[in-house]
Amino acid sequence: MRLIGRTKIQTAFFCAFLCLIWLGLAGSECRSEGETATADTSKTTPSVPKTEDSKDNSQPKTLTENPKKTTAPEIKPVAKPSEKQKDTAVPTTTEKAAKAAANTPKTVENPADPNEIKPPEKSDTKNISPAPEKPEEEKTPPTPQPKPAEKPKDTTKPKTDTPKTKTEDKPAKTPPTETPASDPNSVSSPADPNAIKPSDDKEDVFSPKLSTLIKINEAFETIFSSEFVSEKGLVDYAKLRRKRSTLLNLAKDLDNVNPMILMSLSPKEKTAFWINTHNACILKLIVDYYPIQHKPYMIFYPNNSIMQITGDWRTKHFFDVQGFQYKLEEIEQEFLMDRTKDPRILFALSYASIGGANLRNEPYTAEKMDEQLDDQVRKYLKSEQGMKIDRDKNTLYLSNLFTMYKHKEMFLASEYAKILRFRDHKPEVQAWLNFIRDYLSEEDIRFLEEGDYKIKFIKYDWELDEGK
């Protein structure tokens, strides 16, 4: 009868195993119930042997009397042995395994006491605990041993943790060594020399910029001198080419000028700087292409004209100033015409031609700016290229310089267009007449105010302003 009951229990176990596959958690409960039935026979004996005998006597009776009802009473009351499912999973396969499981706890009863008395092992015997555990694992196949095996693992973890903390203390000592390394770059006392160096570098960079401005002014004085420029404003380009090192050094200094230095200058100093820079750049352009090669298709310009140079000399050639590249047109319009709105500057800028303004054999300075500009206008208007009055034909001849490029717009934007004189003329003519009136004699002024005349323009002469 017992065999029949056990075989039925086995069939119930296999059914429970199949239920685990298809029903999940519901199958797991059936498995625990089937396993607990076998666990009662094996594990209840060590704790209370007398009650186990009674239970053993009662179990087969219930199995023989009602074999189908055996599962229900065994499943519900036994819930605690679910934690020991692993212990019963192995013996339930065969009857021999069940007998072995019944015999094993008897063998475990004696060593179980030392296993239960392992709290003294937790006291401080950390190095001793793992050694006896390994032979115990070899002697006892049952699974209750892995739990104390986990405990020495926990004990070993603090062992590993303690050396890690030691190793972590060592790198913890290193970061303070790293922090002073970072501090010199930012704050600490070694940082002070590093902080002082950029300030010194700024002063070193700032002071050479001042020195470069001095060098630039000295270069202007050497270039715009009687050595290269005559009193009539003609330039000895051959000699300037032989001694072009001054121009090359000047070009480097102009590129290295700090814009903050130029911003700190007064308006007249800025105007003098950009006029001299414009004229020096156009001299360098001529020297770079000197002697100028004639182009057969440029038949409307002289052979040695600046117009023979490849590309538009005002818009296609760039010059490095204060770290940027500028065209001559940009220097003229942005830094001079738009800022000053003074038409006198037109007669200070050289176009390297006879028809334009003549160069001075001195650089422009802020102290002499007004005198130099007025002198340039007077000289230009007295020349044949500047202005003529033909009283016989009642004609006023003005240079085409008044209408070239954007010069007409510049006159209209100036204060001379607002003077209430010559209002019977066009606005641009009114501005021109008001402008030249201040530089003419009384007879010429009377002719302009009382005479009935026409205005014609003189053809611009693009011949190179070269002289020896």
C-alpha cells in the first residue's frame, strides 16, 4: 500500500512539474505541496521523533483509505518547509533517494550542532571559518550548508573591503596631491606666477603694440620725406624700391597694431593714421609691381599707370592692418569719409597719379591736421588738374575727382551742402561751390557769385606720379 501511495505521490509530483511549465506560479505551489509531503517524512524526525512516528503511521493510513485526498491535507497546513524545497528536490526522484534523505539528517544530527553553533565563528574567527567548512561540504551533500557558506562569503567580503579601503585610502591621499597640481593653474600660490605671467604677457604684448605704433610713425617720417617725395609731390619709385625694406617692416608693424591702441587715439590722430596708412599702402602696391608692365588692351590709360596693374587697385588688393585685411576703398570710405565727412581728405589721399592729390614730403599729424588739409586743397585747386576759370567762355572747370567713385555723395553728406549759398544750382554743385569758395581769391569768389557760367570737368590724368 505504501508503494501505491508513493507512486501516486510521484505521479502528483510529475503533474506538478508539468503544471510549472504551463501554469507558472500555480504550478510552483503544486510543486511545493508535493515536495512538502516527502519533506515531512524526512525532516520532522530530527526535531520530534515521537510525533514523526505517529505521522508516519497516520500518513500511509490516509493514503490507503483515500489516495486522492492525500494531496489536499498535506499541501495546506505545510507552508514553512517551502524554504527547504531544494533539500527535498533530489530525494523525491526514487524511493532510494527518499531513504537516503531520511538517513542523511540522522547523520547530520551530530554535525548539525556545530553548524548551528557557528555564531562563535562570526565572532572573530574569520580566517579559521572557511577551512572547516570545505571538508564539511565534502562530507555532507545536503544543501543546508550553502547558507553558512554564504555567511563566510559575507565575512570574506569585509576582508576584501578592508584592503580595498586601504587601497582607496592610498588614492584618497593622491587626490590632495592632484589638487595642488590643479590649484597652480587656478588659484593657489603656484598659480600666482602663472597668473602673473599672462598679465606680464599682456603688458609685454601691449607695450610692443605701443612700440609698434612708434615704429609706424617713424616709418611714415622716413617714407614721406624729401628723400623719396619731392616738393611737387612726385615720388622716386626706383629709389623706394631699392630701399623697400622700410615698406616691408612698415607692413608688418601695421599688421601687428593692437586695435585697442587705435581706438584710444583721438579723432584727429585716427584720421592722420589712416591717411598715412592709405598712402603707404598705395606706395607699396606700386613698388611691388614696379616697373609697371603695359597691357595692350589697356589703351585708354598711360603705359605706367596704376590702372595697368592686374586687378582693380582699389578693390582687388588687400593690405593687412591691425590683424585684418582691408582694401584701399574700405580704408577710404569706412575709416575716413564715413567717419569724418570732411571733403578735404579727398585732396590728401594719393591715387598714385598726376590727376589726383599730390603726396606731401611729411606725414600727417594730429597737431597739423587742419593746416595740412587746407594746404592740400589750395595746392590742388591752383594746379591745372584741380580747377580753372575761363572768363571769356564763362566756364568753370573742375577736376573729375569731385565726381569719381562716391565723392559726390560725400559732398552731399557734408556741411557744405547745407550752406545757403548757390541755391540756384544743383545740390551737388551747390556743395562744390561752397567748398571751393573758402580757398579762392576775391575775384574768383565774385565770379562764382555774380557770373553766369557753366561747369565742366577736367579729364582725370592717370599717369604715374613719378619723379626723380
